Amino acid sequence: MTLTLPPTVTDRAFARLAEIAEATGVARALRVAVEGGGCSGFHYDIKLDDPAEDDLVLQKDGQTVLIDPVSLPFLSGARIDFTEELIGARFVIDNPNASSSCGCGTSFSM
């Protein structure tokens, strides 16, 4: 599996990171990782974190999204967004590499 297109981050996702930093008084990067497990084979691990030396760093307006090199091929061409719905607000991944996903959207297969 190789990286053909880098992931993108929407303006809405960067804006939400800025809101989190303002509310907490601490600017932290959003880490998006792919791990084994979940009901469909892989799952997304999304958390606030500090950068590592080998991370892909995506930045806009002082906000940062990090992707580790192991997760990067799984996220080739993916779009990282933030959504607010009746069921809650969350960061979401629109991943063109996923052949199927579970109902909650955090688990997928390739």
C-alpha cells in the first residue's frame, strides 16, 4: 500500500481545533491514526497529541493535524472533517480507501 494523495483537512475541522484551543487555553495538535481492530477490521484513533519527529504535519491558521507514517497509506486521499449532528459533534474521516464501514463511522475495512 502506497500513499498516492495526501489527506486533506477541511476548514471546519481546523476551526474546531481553534475553538478547542481557545476553550482549554492549550493548543494541541489533532492526531489521526489507523489501528487494527474495531468491528470492521480497522478503526480510527482521533485524539489531541504532541507531534512526533516522523509525523506528516498539516497546518492552517496556527492549527495542526498529525498523521503517523504507518497510518498514512490507509488515509491516502482521505478528508478529515468536523460535523455537528443530532447524535453529537465529532471529527469524521471520509476515506476513499474504505470498502465498508460500521454504522458509527469509526471502524472500516479495506
